[in-house]
Amino acid sequence: MLQLTSLYRYPLKSCAAEPLQHAVIDELGLHGDRRWMVVDSANGRFLTQRLLPQLGRIRASWQGDDLLLEAPGMSALQVLLPDAQSPLRGVTVWSDSLQVPDAGEAAARWVSDYLQRDCRLVQVPAGRARQVDTRYARPGEKVGFADGFPLLLIGQASLDALSARLGRPLAMARFRPNLVVSGAEAFAEDS
């Protein structure tokens, strides 16, 4: 029998997971998941742990409608949800370019200081979200800043099989899932 064993949200793309006991699904997937992102201030290109592993040490959590940022050696910062008057910034996520609200100077200074490079913090409201690849979704189905899809599901058996193949245990967190399930054969989630 298939069981949900773990549930995670990543309020800030490429940052630490926020484990959840329950969640709400909205038009972009798990409510609040990957709705904020750090971008290079010069070109608006998204920044991830692939380039900056220290992003994984930033803890972001929702505080009502605002975002709380915490990281080693940094004072916590409460970032207000941008409003309709917030300036827009052109950003790029993989091959998608879009205009989204910038979170302001204090947030930019905080992420830039922590990452030791000139960055901006941006947020994606539902009305500015990206189209999910239409090979796998209907027109009008949207995603925030997640790599491609509103939810990422991984089976524990798949991770166990991959770990066995590599001859060493891999952490589930490495794959940044929203939903972890047990009770299915390895790689059942592929279909």
C-alpha cells in the first residue's frame, strides 16, 4: 500500500527544506513552495546549490504572508511579500524568462552578504508564474520557480535502489522532493 512518509516545502528555491506535517495544494503546487528565488543582480539568472552550495544553509520559512530568512552567522531577516507596486525584475529560470517582483534592498543586501556575490531576492505571484511544459501539462497549468513541475514525488524504494547501485547511501534531501512515498516498487514514480 502506497503511503506518504515525508512532506517538504522549499519556500526559497535551492535553500533548506521546511519539513511539514500537512500542506495545502494551490494553483502552483504545494502552497508556498519555491515562490522565492535568489538571482544574479547583473543578469537575473537564477542561482542554485549547483553553483553556490552555501544556499543549502539558508533556512526560509513562511511567517504569515512574509518570509523569514535565517543562515549561520547572519541576523534573521523578515522579508515582506512584495505588493502590486513593487518593482519588477527580469529573471531567467532555465529557458524561461519572466518579470517578477523584487523583494527590495534589505533582502538583496542580506543574500548578497551571505553569498558573497551581488544578488537579488525575487518572488513569483501566481499571476506571473511560468507555463508547465505542455508535453506534460495542459495550457494554463503553471509552476513557480521549481525546475519544471509543481510537485516532485520520489519513492523511498527508488532512492534505496539508486543507493545500492552506487554502493553508498544517498540522502533523500539531495533530490529535494515535496512528497516521499513508500510501498511502491523502485521507480514506480516514473510512470
